[in-house]
Amino acid sequence: MTLGRSAKELPVLLGKLVTIDIFLHDSEHSYRNMLFEYRTAWAHLKSGGLLLLHNIETSDAFSDFSENFKAKAFTLGSMGGVVKPLG
């Protein structure tokens, strides 16, 4: 387990893992932090991988991210998800 601020710890952890199949965001729900985590995880997410996001209603980070990356997004209540395109 890694404890600390995601701005400091997440890039280091993901760098060690290289690629990931799935990422679940459920930490600080500020726009800035949410977008940082989405972008950081996305860079390490394998094609076909899943980005899951909790409390998407707290800011526009989810919709902004989805639009910016032209990723197909889905929602279920306060959860959102984005599948990284194949290829």
C-alpha cells in the first residue's frame, strides 16, 4: 500500500507498474485532482483498459476528460467509466 498525495505518489507507483488494466478514482474530488489522476492513469492504461471514476457529479472533470480524449464514456449514478480504445 502507498499512502500520500496522489500528485506525488501516483506517477511513481504507475511508473513502477508500467501498464495497468483498470484504475479507480475515489480520492480528493477537486476538479484539479480528478483531472490529474485521470490523465496520469490514462497514460499507463493498456488498450481496452477501464478507467472508473467515483463522484463524477462533483465537477466537470469527467466530461472534460472524456471530450478531450475523445473516449467513449458511460455513467451509472455517481460512477463514470471510460474504456481506452484498442490500438
